[in-house]
Amino acid sequence: MGLIEIENMEFYAYHGHYEEERIVGNRFLLNIKIETNTEKAELSDCIDDALNYQTVYSIIRKEMKQKSHLLENIAKRILDAIYSQFDEKIISSEIKVSKINPPMGGQIGQVSVSLKR
């Protein structure tokens, strides 16, 4: 078994509950962990036998362009899209979506939502 981790992906996107957030935008950080069976790829050294993490990143980038009101929705959509592409290769996954310096009336570094499957 193996664990693929893509860490500290940064996006500027237009997600948020408040209209201003969907107009002005904000910075978001994403981290994802995907547990997968790596034995075949370990032996073959062939990308077709692996869970292609470049494709995972492309899926995440595409989903980040679609506006959402809630971090929970973003995280779910990303997991749904990744499972749609790689369902047979995924054992479990965890995603963390963070909004940097959210407009909550005070100095806050980030707010995050994590989902596990």
C-alpha cells in the first residue's frame, strides 16, 4: 500500500457565502492524501499502473474554478470527481480545504474543512 500526498496547492478563487467573497476572491490552500495500492506501479515503473497525481491535480484545479458558497461543498466536489476518475485505485482519501485570512471580523490565519472517505 502507498500514500500519495499533494500538499500546499494554492489557488486564488471566488468561493464564499458572502457576495463580496465571490467578487473579490481569496487565497485557498488544499492538501490531499490518497491511499492506493502501489505494488503494480512499483514493479512496472509505468504511469498507467499508478494513480496519476498529475491528473489528480488537474481535477482539483478544474473544481476550484467552479464557485461554491461553502468549503464543505468544494471538498465534496473534488473527492467526487477524483473518485469518478480513479474509484478502482483508491482505498481511502482525505482532503483539507483552507481559506486564507477569511473575512470573519478578526485576524484569522485560515479556516479549514477536512473530509475523509
